[in-house]
Amino acid sequence: MSTIPHPVAHDALVCVDAPGMAISGRDGQLRGQGVSGIYHDGRRTLSRNVLTIGGIEPEPLSGHVVAAGAVRYLAMRRFAADGTPDPALVVERTRYADGRERLVVRNTGRRALCFPVELALGTDLIPLAALRAGHRSVELPARVAAAGLGWSAPDGMTVRASAEPAPDTALAATATLRWEVDLEPARSWAVELRVIAEPAPGRPGPRAFVGQPPWTEPRVRCDDVRVAAWVEQGLRDLRALLVVPDSDLPTAPMPTAGAPWQLAPTGRDALWTARMLLPLGTRFASGVLRLLAARQGVRSQPRDGEEPGRIPHFLGRVGERPRYDCAGSTALFVTLFGEAWRWGLPAAETTALLPALVRALGHLSRTLGERPGDFVRLGPEGPAPCELQAQTYQAAWHGAALLDAYDLPGGGALRERAEHLGVAFRKAFRAEDAAGEFYAAALDPTGRPITVASSAMAHLPGSGILDDTGNRAVAQRLTAPDLDCGWGLRATSARTPGYHPLGTLGGVVRTHDTCVAAAGLAEAGHLDAAQRLFAGLLHAAPWFQYRLPEMHAGEQRVDGHAPVAHPLACRPLARAAGAILPVLVAFAGIRPDAPAGRITVRPAGALDVGELELRDLRVGGEPFTVRVNRAGQAIVEEAAAGMQLAI
């Protein structure tokens, strides 16, 4: 296995139906180069699929993603004897993420044609992680199988490519399938290829989720049509990213993080995504909470980061141990639980999860240290990131509310620890530069602030860790030109030495962070700043066909110019696909308290996107519809009987 530069996919067509995925250029040919191929559960099951008609590749005309899990290509085949630029044959290929491909050849000319159709196939079964690391492997030898070809990897994984109708000839030496086609004018010929992968014995991976998604389908109407288009595309992509990682919990699907680089479920991404979709019901969040609680840490294992009460990040396959290497997952678990409870998580499900909550809060208390006001660090001697303090603070308040509601001890002490953390944070993290006051990205191991203005501040306003003065300072700083590039929120200030707009650790715009900032600022009463950041993403959305990527370059927006795609970004990414929903809920001023039988709906003011209607949301399991008119007034059009409304 040799090494090549990291492959890129920013200009590729990607379709997803997890755990399956297909990636190719716009001509539809798979040439065994770069990241192109058909994938199943993180392995490339088909690296080469080159179509020729009469020994020549068709001329490509177009390629488009037509559904989350399908892409369609058009091409033409001309013959020298035709004497006309019109194509004699039109070729349509529809490729599906689950390994199917349908090929249709139409005779659009005036004479009968006889020609061979060949598909040259190949596979290397390379893991996606190895491909991402820059490794390259050779194709495996093929063998003739029923109606096609087959391959086997040394670890026992097998792949079979079969066709209907069966090929006239199958050649193992060249891995080629061949049909002899006689086609009259105005007639067509079709073949369907299926690529089926079987995992190595004893190593089953996640299964595709079958059925309706575990959330309601909202109807969003807005004067700015881009808003509804983003919501619709995002939910289609989220449905395609769902898998069932645990056969013992078949009704608890989780999203894979994103395609192409992270097509596996992770704790942090699932928690964020489930939290974003709470306005569409609690069923998705309930499944994620139950699945992660079943893998919660029970002992100390430094090798994989396991600690009692800690929530895992990487779930692992059958026979593999989970990894607990994400510092924020436990806090996100508690916050998701608390917010799901407020949106109407059923009492029986809430009660069943309380032991996991108590264990998670125990872990959070230990990470805060012994003294009041201690900060949460990445390891005993590591830095203390800004956003991790905010997530811990928010989790402590949610946890305390749940403990009190169910007569469990510790709520008061937890709130006191949170208050100490907030006071210490506002003092230790405060910084200032030429653009004004801000909060440092982190404290270094010695406790000194790393005075970089960054998108980490996006997580502060919605967490409650700031006072009004701090929220105002963050609103001003996040919308300053060095952070707000017009396409969204840069990860670090453009004034930072060494800044580069494509830097993954600094220069890029991350869709998720920008939406978190917009939602938090709106909740904190800074609607103008929230709308300014959100407008940047709305400007970018049509350029990405409303499939917002994980990140794009932090180039300054110029009218008429497209945002620059990042070559290493996932697109779709679960956290980016669902990120718009919390922003719309915050703009509408919706604050549910289902346990108290109350919903507050107080928009902060008139919206730049015009009138906004959110129909078929769910609060307490019942439909909820609200409209914010052009004057910024809320009209609740549907709510559960007996629910108290505060408008």
C-alpha cells in the first residue's frame, strides 16, 4: 500500500443512504482514482466502473444529485458514420448509494444499431479511513460469479457485482461485463447492476434504517424561499444518514456524522443532531439517549478514556470497545435530556433515563475539580476551552432542574457549582483587542487566557453563562468584520497571525457554529446580530444546492461570487443539515415547558426573512403551529388542548 495526498471530494457528486455511499465526478465514471467509488460501512466496495459503448466512452452531458441517495448522469454516443452532430445514442445512468445502478441506452437516431456495451469493474475494498489518510491499494483479483463478478479481501469481506439481464460475457482477467446489443430506432435497452457486500465473519456493522424517520415532517413557509428549501434538503439528508448501530435497540437509529469522511455514528454528533430536531418530537432524542446510556462508562480505562458516568463518542463495532475521547459528550447528553424533557419527553422514558443522568452528573462534578470556580479541562494538565465551560454550565442547570423535579438529591449543590463556574468564567476568560471586548478561546494549562477571538464564543449566549453585558459584547464581537465574513462566522479572527480562510483549525466557516451563534444570540435578545450571521449562511445555501457543508472557506463575501468549497468538508453533515431548525425556533421565540403545561412564544422582533410559519412542530407530543407576521408578532394557530400560552 503506497501513500498519496489526501483525496478531496469538494467537487464530487455524493449520494448517501447510510451505511452506503456513492461518490463520483460529473461524468459518472469510476476510475479507481481519488475518493470516487461505491462504499458500504466504511469500505470501498467498487472502485472502478467504466462504461464503454462500441469501445468508446460516451460523452458526458450532465450529472446531478436527484435525491439524498441517488445521482443521475446523462451522456451521448455519436458515430462517425452518422454525418450529424445529433447523438445516435443517449445514455442515462442512475446510481444509488445502496450499490445499485440502472443503465438505460436509447436509440434516438433513424437506423438500427448493433454495438457492445461493456462495464469494466474493479474493487480494492480499502477502508475509507485509510483512503482519507492518503493510502492507496491495488485492485483485488476478480472471479466470475453468477450473473457477474466477485472479489474477496484477505480479512474475509466479499463483494459481488451481478447484473440483470446477465452479461453475455464475464471476463475475470479484465473484470469486464459485456453485452451485445441490437437496438431499433426509438427503442431502449436497460441493465441493472447490483453491488452487494458481505462483511467479514464476526464483524457486522451498523444496519440501514428502514421506515419513517423518528421525527415529524414540518411544513415551513417563509417569504424568503431559501429558508424552506434548506429545511427540506436538510431533513432529506438527515434521513439518508440514519443507521441502526445496535440490534438490541432497533427503534433507536443514530445519524452517521457525515459523508464522505465520517460515515459512522458518533456520540457528539448524534447528541447535537437530536437536540436540533427536538421541535419535531422527542422520539429521535429518546433513542439517542437510550443508546448512549447503554454504553455509558462504568470504570476507569485510561486507554480509551472510559470513566464512570462518561458518555462515549465512538461507538465501535461488534467486538470493539467504545471510545470516550470527546470531552463535551457527557455535558451534551445531560443538556439533550433536559431539553427533551421540556419539549415533552414522556414520563416513562424520562424516569428510565434518570439513573444514567445521575451517573453523568457525577462525572461532570468530578471534571469540575475540587474548588468552586475550577474549570473543565482537556485532561488533568490540558487547556480549558471556552465552549466546554459553557456546555458544562448549561448541563448543570438542566441536570439540577431534573433532579429537583424528580425529588432526587443534589440539585441545589449543582446550581451552586454552576454559579461559581459562571462567575469565574466571566472574570478569567474576558479579553479585549482593537475590535472590542470578547472571551478567550481557552485558558492554557497555567490558567492564562489564549486571547484569540474565535467562533467558540458562539456557544456562550445560549448557554446562560454570560450576563447581559457579556451577551452584548459577544453580539458585537461576533458580527465584527474580522469574524463575520458575510458567508457566516469564521472560526478565528482574520486578524489572527497566520490566518488562512481554508485553515481547518481556524479560517473556515462552520455551518453548525454559525447557527449555534444565531440561535443563542436571538434567545439572548440580540436579534439583529443573530440575523446578520444567519443571512450569511442563507447567501451561501443556494450555491451548495441547500446541502450546507461541514465548512467552507472564510473568504469575504463579494456579490456575484460563490463561496469557496472546502476540499476536506463533509457534505452532507448531520449537524449542518439540522442546524437551521433551532435558529427558526429562536427567531419565533418558542420556549416550551411541557412538564409545566406552558409554552412561551415571544419573537424578539420583525424578521429580515419576512413572515415565517412553522407548522406541525411537536410540544408534549401534540401538534404546534406558530406564525410570525411581518411586524414580528406571533400568532399561535395550533397547540395542545390545555396548554397555557404566554405571548
